[in-house]
Amino acid sequence: MGAAFSSADAVATDLLLPNAPKIFTVVMLGLEGAGCTSLLSRLLVPTDEQPELPPTSPTLALDRVDVSYGSHRIHFWNPSGHERMRNLWPLSFPHAHAFLFIVDATSTAPASSLDKAKETLHGLCTSPKTWTCADPDFPLFVLVNKIDVAGTPSLKDVAAAMDIEGLTKLRCGGEVPLLATSALTGAGLKSVLDSLVARVSHYHIATHNARIEE
Ligand SMILES: Nc1nc2c(ncn2[C@@H]2O[C@H](COP(=O)(O)OP(=O)(O)OP(=O)(O)O)[C@@H](O)[C@H]2O)c(=O)[nH]1
Ligand SMILES: [Mg+2]
């Protein structure tokens, strides 16, 4: 399978961040249907090769996709988002250098899955099993997916609905950036890769320096 991003896309990131870890694992979480598998497929297949949404079926246990980005090799792990499978999520946590939490931007009705997504994400940041989420520097991003659908709310509105401000407080001031994406158009995916490389690098260097100072 080809790659949706050429190494030229990542040259600037490589030059700016020469110390970034070259191989790292990203755990991608989201409620069922948020679009995790579609985003992973879009990372592999560019829109000019496949303009329509990549075909998917519900993830049964875990999807794994490896993406080369410049000199980086990023392993994406996506455990199933189905309710009965979410108790398996913690098995992947020790492997994570970063977390992506995917939300479906189209589910904004009251008592919708956006409320459930908020509850789930806040739960991750308070559970002892995911203590890394509560670490202010540990890379955690929210991807607001399906922005190609007409009428999806702004990032600001999604941030309010997900109480990102409250989440930042839970993480002792650690930022939780929101990035808009579409698995249909591929919008936002380059920013996601650049942000992952930058934040993982920052965290890796900070942790390394802290160890030296101990
Ligand atoms: N319009 C639009 N539809 C999307 C997008 N991403 C995913 N979808 C659709 O949303 C549905 C669910 O997508 P999946 O990628 O299977 O979702 P998932 O998060 O992997 O779901 P599970 O494997 O069941 O946990 C499919 O019908 C996709 O075609 C997007 O960016 N835009
Ligand atoms: Mg899936």
C-alpha cells in the first residue's frame, strides 16, 4: 500500500526537530463509529488514489497501522471503540508515546455520543490506569473528525461541549489541543502528524533532561 504523505512533507519537521524519537507508538481511542479506522486508512491512501471514504467495518479488537513520515516510523494502535471492548483499552496504554482521542463532530444532539465522548475522555484523565493522561506534558490530542459534513460545529463549540477547559485543569494545566480532521478529504492529517512528532519529541526531551537532573 502507498503512503499518503511523501517524505518531503516531513522535511521541515525533521530539520526543526532533529532529536525527535524516530519510532514511536500512538494509541488512538474513540467511541464506536468516530472514524478511527477511516482516518488510519486515509493516512495510507491519498485522496487522489481513492477520493471516496475508505471502506471500513467495525474494529473487532485492534487495528494496527504503521506510517512512515520523513525519518519517523509511527505505529498507530486503535483498539475497538465498542462499549463492551473498552475495558481492553488499558492493555495498550503502557505502549503509548501519545494518545489521540477521536470524536465524531456530527453527533452534537443533546445526550448524543459527544456527551458520552466527553465522559469517556474525562474518565481517562482521572483513571489510575491512564495516569499518563493526567501528566500535563504527556501528548494528548482530540481529533474532531468528519468536518467535511455540512453543519458540523466549530472547534470552539466542540471544545465547550467536551469541557476541554475542565480537562486542562484535570491535567494540571496540560494543554489538550483540538485538531479538525476528515477521513474523506484527508484534511488535518498532516497537522496531526506534525503535532505528534513535535509533542512526542518535546516530551521525550523533557523526560530525558529531568532524568539527567535527578
Ligand atoms: N463523512 C465522513 N464520514 C466518516 C469520516 N470518518 C469516518 N466516517 C464514516 O463513519 C463510519 C464509521 O467509521 P469507522 O472508521 O469505521 O469508525 P471507527 O471509529 O473505526 O469505529 P469502530 O471500529 O466501530 O470503533 C463509516 O461509515 C465511515 O465511512 C469522515 O471524516 N467523514
Ligand atoms: Mg474501527
